[in-house]
Amino acid sequence: MRSPVKNLLTRLSGAQRASLRLLSLFFGAILLFTFLSRAIDSFSVPLIGTAKPKPGTLLHTASGFGTAESAQQIPVTTLPDCLIMDVLVREGQSVQEGDTLLALDLEDLEQKIAQAQDEISRAALMSEYYGSLAGEDTRRAEKLLERAEEDYKADLEEAAAKVARARRELSRAQEKLDDYKDWAEDRYEGDIDWKESTLGFSDGTYDNLREAVRQRRQEYEEAQREDEKAELLAKRALEDAREVTASGNLNQQKLQQLEIAGKNRELSRLRALYEAGGQVKAGQSGIVASLSAEVGARTGNEKLLLLGDTAAPLRARFVVGEEEARFVSPGDSVLLRPASKRDWQEGGSVEGVRPLAGEDEGKYQVEVSLPQGSVLPGQSVEMQVSHSSEQFGTTLPQRALRSDSSGDYVLIAREKGTVMGTQTFAERVNVSVIERDGATAAVSGGFSPEDEIIVSSARPVAEGDRVRTEEP
């Protein structure tokens, strides 16, 4: 039995059948071009991912690696300038009380023992020498004092004699002047105003006598001043003579005796080291926290190594940048992850944050206290400190932020009517970044909570580009 379509085709004329074929081909072409345009559109228009702005907080994280060490570290030292023959420990190694840490060269110790003995002998000779000088100085000082006392008396007597002579000369001059005044008053019968009438005596005797009195008085006053000065100088000379003793040589003798005592202590330590085979041993159990001793080097006054007390609390340090350091404060909780584990654990706390200097200027060291049992001394540990910010009204994923010479901005996917129908375009909106962390940024700008912010795209997207969103 024929189908209805075949029956219909058999009843159509040839022209009608040709028109029907053309119509079928037309609609087939439209369908094909529709599929092609959709395929081309899917390749030419970028596919985007969006997110809506929302209130939230930022999480600032500072992290780094450090090594667990004892908070109480004991320096290990020995005598300076000894040759290190062998270093028998390494950093992070556990040692027990009495374990050998270093070995010193025995021949070098023998030479140092002989040198110390020679220095003690020389110091003893110098002490005896300065002692003999001190005795001679004492005798010289006694003679000097005796002479100074004699000079003191002589200087005072000479100065007093000068004052007495000047006083006598002044008295004689004054007597001559008084005698002349008496003679003149008798001769001219009455009192004379000597201040006004001296010009009446043409021979000038009165003026000469009065000038002589003035000069003698001046000499007398000068003699008194010299007497006082001589007494002061004589007293000082006497005091200086009394202070001249054997103190200089006595002090040298005492210094030599102190050097002998110090060298004897050094000699005792050198002999003890030599008798111990040159071995420097641990005074207690602990962990080698740091090691500065090297084979072939010589010991100094600084520590050879630090020995951490295993019974003391543990700590670790890590370094962060200035931006991270702003969000780390003493007392903050710390997450820990020892090198041997995969999971984070709580328990640490920030003890302090301090800036570094030199090559690390601009960086900060964070010191963390570690709970007992969380890690082993000498073990590497990753640490993380997190700090939540205040609540912000608008936050976006960091991926949404873009910037150019005009500043920061985001692209918003907005629909617009076109001749081709409703289409989606990328529209620029400028923003101000308030604060940001590793994944999120707090911003302010001209958009609403319902706007779709472009956070990802299959291809680069610029302002004004047509875009398409992912299907739900």
C-alpha cells in the first residue's frame, strides 16, 4: 500500500513537484545556516564566568617555614685561640650530657701550656722588679718631702721679711712727711690747708715727701700680696711633695700579680683540656640548635655552638614582607604543619614581630611559640597566621579586578537590545580598591548587588565586547 505522501506526489504535475523540491531545499538551507551561525557565534563570542558583589570580610594570611628550637639555649665555649681538630656533631642532633662535641689539637694545647708557663715566669720577674723600684721611690719621696718642708719655711720667712721691710720704709716716709708738716705750721704760724696750699712751697719738698709716702705704701701693699702668693705656692709645693709616693710602681707590681693569677687560671684550664684529650663535652642533654665551629679554625671568645634545652618550651621563626607583617600581632593564633605531616594543627601563638636590618631590611621576623609535642626540636615546620578584617559592604574576587592608566575597574555583563535581538556586552565600571587579600578585594564603585561581574573568560575580553554567559 502506498503512503499518502507518495500518492500526493503522483497526482502533482512535474512543475509542482519541482517547486516543492525548491521549497524543501530553501528551508533546509535556512536550517543549515542557523546551525552554522550558532556554531560561528559560539567561537567568536567569548564565554564568560560571572559573580555578584556581596558583603564580606577579607582574610589576611602570613606564612613561612622555620625550624623548631628550644626557647632556652645554652652556649658552649672553651678557651680562645685553640685549634679545632674535629667537629663531632651537626645542627639538629640530639646529644646527652658528657657527649663529645669538639676535639682540639693536642700539640697546639701543649704549645699553649708552655707559653702560659713562660708568661707566668716573666710576670713574676716584672712583679719583683717593680717591687724593688717601689722601695727606692718611697725613700726618694721621703727626702723630697723633707726638702719641701724646709723650702716652705724659708719661703714664708723671706716673704714675711719683705713685708716687714716695706712696712718700715713706709713708716719712715710718713714720719718725714709729718715732721715737715709740723715745721711748716710752726714757721707760718697756723693751720695750713695742705690739699690747697702745696703750691705755696716753691722748693717742692712737701710734694717730694708726699710722693715718697705714696710709693712706700704701694711697695708695702705689693709685698703683702707677694707674701700671700708665696704662702699659697709653698703650700701647693708641700702638698705635691706629700703626694709623691711609690704608687706608680706599686700599681705596676699589683698588675703583674693580677696577670699571674689570670695566667694560672688559664694554665689550669689548658691542663684540664689536655688531660681530657682535647675533648669539649656537653654539660647537659639537648639539641644542637646552631653550630659555628669548623675544622681547622681557631676558637674565639664567641660561642662555638648553642645547645637547646629539650625540657624548655619550643619556638620557631619565619620571615614575612612588610605588607604581611601589618596583619600579625603578638598573641595571634598560629596553624602548624610539621614537615612530616600533611594536615594543619592548631596550638602555636605569635610571641613577637620585629623588623630586620641589613640585606633583609623591609622584612620582618615573626617568632612563634610552639606547644610541647607538636613538633620535634630541629624539625622543619610550616606556620600560618590568619587575621580577619572588618566587615566590608562590597567584596569581589581578585580575578574580577582590572587596571589601566586610568585606574582600577571591572567589567559587568549587561544585556542590550539590538537588531539581532537581546545581546550581552561587557561594560566598564571604575572602582576604588579599599583593601585586598590573596583571593578577595573590598571595593567601592557604581554597580548594584544584582550586577554580574566578569571574573573569567575563555578569551580576553575588553570594554564593549559582546559576550555570552555560561549556561546553567
